[in-house]
Amino acid sequence: MNLNKSFVLGNVTRDPEVRSLPSGQQVTSFGLATNRFYTSGAGEKKQEVEFHNIVCFGKLADISSRYLNKGSLVLIEGRIKTRNWVNSQGIKQYRTEIIAESMQLGPKGAGSPNASRTSNYGKSFSRPEPEQPNNPTAGGDEIPVIEENYPLPQAELTSNSPKETPFEGDAADEIDVRDIPF
């Protein structure tokens, strides 16, 4: 069994170029930059940038031409393909591309210098954060981190019996904890 799958998350390096095939199907191509941060053997922090050529067909081409521009954050899932051709000087050239099979747009205006153009993201292409007062991430509050060895309150440490929560309504008839065999 063989597998050709690529996932890249990065910033668009140039506005998508829109073309049409002889069949009338729309095609877009654009560049994507991904970053890798690491620490060298000498202990200094380094950054490595990799550039990818992305090609979208059909509906993805339409979406990318409308909503992506230079600097936009996007996640591309696709397959790797290498094309070759002979240029006008008779030299054989190669180009490795990622043919997009699915795309997820980043947050509105993320990494984009032109936020007004990226403010038209449709709900079907991105997942906006729900605006609820009890959502811990909605107001910029940090999510608390509870570690494995988190100390329990003193009242729970002194209690020898497990705390039982009474169920009401249909839940009381469904499961009895003593019936569970483990």
C-alpha cells in the first residue's frame, strides 16, 4: 500500500494566480511558506523556512481566489506531484507542487496586512469562536492548566468514601455505579 499525503500550515507568499483549463475548470496557484524553529548544537535559536507551490482546482480554486491573499494563514491537505516540461531553450525543467484536496482558512486577518480583504470569510470555510460569556477563550482568558500531581483541597483528602452525586429523573434509572464490573 502506498500513501501520498501532505499537510502544510503556513502563510501565503503571493496572491493566488487564477487560470482556466481548456475544459473551463478554474485553477489557482500560489506559494506557501512554512517555518521551523529549532535550537542548534551551540544552543542558539534558529529558524528555517520552506517554500511550497500549491495548486487548487474547481471549488477550492474559487475559494482560494476569493479569500486568500499574501500573508493569509491557511492549512492545506493534499498530495505531492512533480511536473516536468521542456522550456523554450530545450532544457527539461521540474516543479514539485502540492495539489490541494482540502483547505482550512485561518482566522480573519491573521498574518494579513490587508485585513479588510480577509474580513469576508464565510462560515462554511472557517470556524469562528463562539461568543459566549462562559467560554474561557472568548475574552482572551487563559485556559487553566491542571497538572497530574495537582493537590486536592484538604476536605477531599480527609474523606475516605467517594463523593456520590445524586441523579434525578431518567438518569437515576439508567446506571448504577455498583453494577459496573471494574
